[in-house]
Amino acid sequence: VQLVQSGAEVKKPGASVRVSCRASGYSFTGFWIHWVRQAPGQGPEWMGWINPRNGRTKYGQKFQGRVTMTRDTSITTAYMDLTGLKSNDTATYYCAKEGGNGDYFFDFWGQGTPVTVSS
Amino acid sequence: QSVLTQPPSVSGTPGQSVTISCSGGRSNIKINSVNWYRQLPGTAPKLLIYSDDERPSGVPDRFSASKSATSASLAIRGLQSEDEADYYCAAWDDILNEYFFGTGTKVTVL
């Protein structure tokens, strides 16, 4: 199982960012993909999940209205779009595969994508 | 702000046992599974324990976990230098309808 994420991003306040997560080594549509971010020196923060089988999503309250999670099953890739970036969105963003749908434990993680928001 | 509280740090000497606590509430730990992750600097978290007390394949049996009421704990037996890392508990909260990671515990091997 591998989750390979896109590279580091530097964005200005107010901009948007898209992070991709290419999955391999397992049935992409069989397991939810979660997105977790971690600001420098802070603990992980859950952002939401997407069910790759049907595209259904659930977002954390803090991110509702700013985050969109999508997927392209033809290339087994999940995407996380975050709009209206602020300096406190500076963090490393991870995708993670859920071990069992709805069980909320993440058995494989991407390598992380650093996103820096700075003017 | 997390609903799961952990001690900021614990320490021990090689070979000792240490325990990390995770304090939550009736809407998270009491009724949902607790998972534990270990994170080395600059790397992604790694699943250590899932469903309260299950170890994924490849995780040594030096790591064990338990849960009682609104608290959970992770025990590391036979502490090794490679265990120096940040440890996080995590659980779903039914009232807030979100998944929370704990505040994190840094384990130091003296």
C-alpha cells in the first residue's frame, strides 16, 4: 500500500491550494480516504473524509465551506482543495487510508504535503 | 482544541515501562474506539493501536492499550531508544461529530 502526495506549496493569503494523493497497492474504492493536517509544533487535526466508491464526503466543522474533497477513480487519486487560505493554514497536510470504513483508524499515510501561506 | 487530554511528556530509562494516559468523555472514549499513533520527527503518524487494544501486524507486543469508562492508556514495555517520539490517542466524538487526536505526549528515553 502506498499513498503518494503532491509536492510542497507556497501560497498567498486568500489563495486556494489543491493537494493530491495517489493510492496504489489496494482497492482504492474499498476504503475511505481521510485528510489530516498538522501545523508546526502542533498535534494532528482531522479535516474530513471521502468515500472513493461514491464520492460521499464528511468535513470537520472548522473546514466546512472552505474544503472540498474529491476523487478520480480512474487514476486512484484523491484531492483536497482548501480555499481562502490564511496564515494559520500553514501546515503539513496528510492523506490517510482508513483501515475499515467508519472505524476511523488510519493504517497507511501519505508522506505529507507542506503548505506555507505567507504574503 | 482537543477533547482528548494527554500528559505533555513522560520519560523512562531503557528497559523500563511507561504508560501514557488519554482522558476523554462520555461522547468519545466511553462509546467509541480509541486508536493510538506514534510520530517520529518529520514523518507521518504511524498506527500503533486500533479498536481500543488491537495491534496492527508488525507492531511489537511491547505496546499494549486499554480503556476504562472515559479514559484510555497506552503502555510501552521494555522502553527502547527508538520509542522516543510523540504519541497521540484519537477517537470519534458523537456530540461534536468529529474525529479528535489527543493533545499528544512526548516520550523521552533517558
